[in-house]
Amino acid sequence: MPKGKNPGFTLVELLVVISIIGLLAGLGFPAVNAAIRAGRKAEVAAMAESVKTAVTAYYAEYSFYPSNTGKTDRNFLTLISTTNNTTGGNPRGIAFLEVPPKFTNGVASQGDLGLVTPKGFLKGNKMSNFFLLIDTGGVGFVNPKTLTTTVTNTNVPAAVAVWVVDPADTKKAVGTFR
């Protein structure tokens, strides 16, 4: 009497299934990485918008802008986000900005203290301060090229602009303008 077929899978069937799973995983990983990069970019843009709102609230409270322009260094962070800076430029001690810890973990030796991009936004765990430009003259626009020569935007119609240079394309900004 001949034996019946074994109810298990053959080696060829298993190899075909494993190769299909490997192919699908290989196609999926770049999409996941792109989604992670887009999420980080959106997170940084949201923080830039929060900084802009905090600077605008500071202006609404005191009728003048904070003197910090350039980068969001430690002095800016202290001025805008703590309640114990009553002797400096924040006499009422109002916290205009609450900053998550990952945006303040800069490295002193790299000069990126204050409000910085989180690790993973730039290549190799590098961080960068946000750029801050305020239209103190009341002309109705700011020119980001005065702080970063790589960004191609000029004369952005805003009283306050906050951004970092896009790590994927240094001619673009991630922040309160595009």
C-alpha cells in the first residue's frame, strides 16, 4: 500500500513564505523611517510655533519683545520659561513657555545649550539651537538670511520667526514659515 502525503509543509513552501515576508519587510522599513523623520520634523515645527506664541505672549504682557534674537540660548530659555527670573527681563515671573526635557538637553561643549532640537533630528545625535528673529522695527517682515545664509527664504511676513535648518535640505527651514 502506498503511503499518503505527509501533512507538513515542504522545504520549498517554507522558503517561498520566508522570502515573501523578507521582501515585504524590506519594502516596509524605508516607509517606517520616512514616517519617523516626518514625525520628528513635525515635533520640531510644533516647538518652533510654541516659541513664537511665547514670544508673542511676552510682547502682549510687557509691550516689548524680549531682547534675545539670534539663537534660543540659555538666556532666552531662562527669560521665557521660568518664573524665578523676576530681576531680569521678566519682572512678573511669568512662565510663557513650558519646554519638554528633550528640547533642553544640549551639550555645553558643542555650544548648544538652551532650547535645542531633540536628539535624532539631526544626524549623529547632534543638536542645534532654534533661530529666533523678531521684527523690532515694525517693518512687517523678518529676513532669515541675516542669521542663516543657507536658508533661501527672505522677507518672511511675520513679527516673529522661529526655525531650524532642515537636515534633509539645508535650503529649507523647519519652523514657523516655509
